[in-house]
Amino acid sequence: ESKSQVEIVKQLVDALNQMLSYDSKIKVMIETKPNEPIDRNVCPTLGHALAVSAATIDPSRVGTLLETAHAVLAGLDPAAEMGFALAMGKLWGVHLNDQNGMKFDEDKNFGAENLRSAFNQIKVLKEHNFCANGEYIGLDVKTMRTQKMEDSFRHIETSLKVAKAMEEKVNRYDYAFAEECIKDRNYEKLECYVLELIMGLK
């Protein structure tokens, strides 16, 4: 017997309440997924997850986990999703990876499809001192199916290398220059600066 979306959401809230009641010290993170395990989900975005959190008996113990690929699958900007949840104090975990468009969950190497997006994600996390209060960052990537066994962990090494490279570029980001560009409404100049920074020309 099929259940309505309303019933499914209520069941989810009830399940969360049972977990919260079981132990007063635990915290729960909702990982948003637009199309797993089926082609629709009651928590496809962080906005949905925050709404579910607010409906529980203790919203202070229900946060969110964002995966880059899942945001892309939902047609959203991963960095903007992170910023939204950070503004609410609800981003407690991040899975970095990448995704080529809106299809199945690919779990590609972080930055493999969009280095600018990778830069933006690391930038928003660093700007808000993510991980300083017990939050964590993971690499949710998988090896290519035809990869040789001796090279089967390169996807993790590559993703970590890209994340560290983007962190180094964020550390060199000239916020004063960016502020002047914005003040002067010279957004193309700022865009060029960011691209040159990512490409190693700055």
C-alpha cells in the first residue's frame, strides 16, 4: 500500500523523535539526497532537511550533512547550500566529491568536473571556520570501475590533493581587492582574478 508524501514525512519525524528520545546526548544529521534510493526523496535539499529538523522534539540536536554531488543532482550550487546551512548553524558534516550533471550519483573525484565550484566550497567552509566545533569533512568518492587494483586508492589521494590545493588558493584570496571590485561594480575584474587564482596565474 502506497503512502502519501505527508505520511512519509510524519514517519520520518517520528523516527527522528524516537532516536532523540532514546539518548539525550546524541545528535542526528540528515544527509540530503534528491534521488536515492528511488527517484524522489522527502529530503532532497538542505531546506527540506531543516524543515524536518524544526518539526522534531529537539531541533537543536538535528543537523544536516551536505554532499557535493547530491546538491548538483538537485540542480543547486553546493557552496550556496553550505552557506545556507551554516547561516542556520546546521551544517555539521560535508562530503566532498563531484558530479557531471543531473543523473545518477557518480561520486567523482572532488573538483573533477568543476574546479571553480570546488574553490567556492572550500572558501565558504574556511570563511566560517568549519570543523572548529566538531564538524567534519569527508571524501565520498569511488574508484572507476575499470581501475587496476594497485591504483584503486588514487581517487582518495587525488581528491585530497585538490582540496588542499583549493585551500591554499583560498588562503591567498585577496579580500581587499575583491571588496574594491564589488564597490566599483567591476564584477568581470573580480571574475578574472578568481579564475587566474585557480589556474595558478596569481
